[in-house]
Amino acid sequence: MLLALDTATGLVTVALHDGADVVVELSSAERLRHGEQLAPLVAEALTRAGIERLDLTAVAVGVGPGPFTGLRVGLVTARTLAWALELPVYGVCTLDVLAVEAVATGAVQGAFVVATDARRKEVYLASYDADGTRLAGPVVDRPAAVATGAPVVGEGSRLYPEHLPHAVGPERPSAGWLAVAVAEERAELLDPEPLYLRRPDAVAPGPRKPAS
């Protein structure tokens, strides 16, 4: 049983895939409380599937891009579970997961972009061909700098319709589609390392200045 989880956006999403299909998928009810909500969602998913952690065979995790704190929660959880249970862990770019879903559900028929909320009035954006293969990105930039008339998957179009007006497909990443992307090898598999596109807000203080 493959456990998939993504914490790259404001909402946590968790799913289980039995090798043939997604059997459970859950999302958090509240935004930005990744550390409080991820573990209970994983536990609930296991309960609903009628399995225990020892029944897991692999872990998949969205590596972003996304805010520092949210990504850290998901990646640490995925790596810790994989280490404790001696399981393989696979990372996937979160924007690639949205692209996989958009193509598989027929939301797009030609080239398109995926744009998600990067906060600070910016978006994370990558471009894809009609098959969902990433052509460029991901980058982080202001919507005006990456404005396009191409179809836009992800919540970037809802947030900035004046620059990204052609909204299509899913707005938020799905752990279920992350699981499908890994199980069916529909996306590039990466090391479970965070894909940060900007420096974290919290930085270590510099050395103290000597007293004069």
C-alpha cells in the first residue's frame, strides 16, 4: 500500500493507493496548520483502509515548490516514516501532480501552465506540453511578469485573473493523483528534498558584535 501526502499548499492532502487504485483520500479542513493536521490525517486514512503502518510498502511526497514550513512538515514526516518502516520514499514536484491530473481528466488539450500561490503576491509557475511533460520552470515571480493567455491549472488563475485569465482543471494538488503519478510512473520521481524557490523567512541571526 502506497501512502501519498502533500503539504506544499495551504491544505494538507493524504491518500492511500493499493496498487490498482486510490482507496482513501483525505484533505485538511483548515489552512496552514500542517503540523497539527498531517499526522491525524495519516492515521485516519490508515483506519479507513483497515490497515496499519506495517502494511505500507512505499511513501510518496510532494516536494513543492511551496512555503518553507509546510514543505518541511510533509517531507520530514515522509522521510521519518520511510526510515522507521524501511520503505522507499519518492518525491514528485507538486506542480507536476496538478499537470498529471489536468491531462488525465481532459481538462486540457494543448499546452498549458500550472500556477499556484507563492504568497507575497507571487505565484509558482511551470509550463507543460499537451502530454503533461514539463517544458520550463518551476519559477517564482509576480503574476504580471509571467502573464499568459494559455490555460492555467492551479489556484493562480483564481487569485490573479487579470494576468492569468484562462482557468482550467484542478485548483489544488491531490494526494490521490500524487499516488497515481508515482504508482503509474506518470511524473518524474525525485529525491524527497524540498524544492524551495526563495530563501526561508526565518534566518539564523548573525554573530554578536563585540561589546565596545
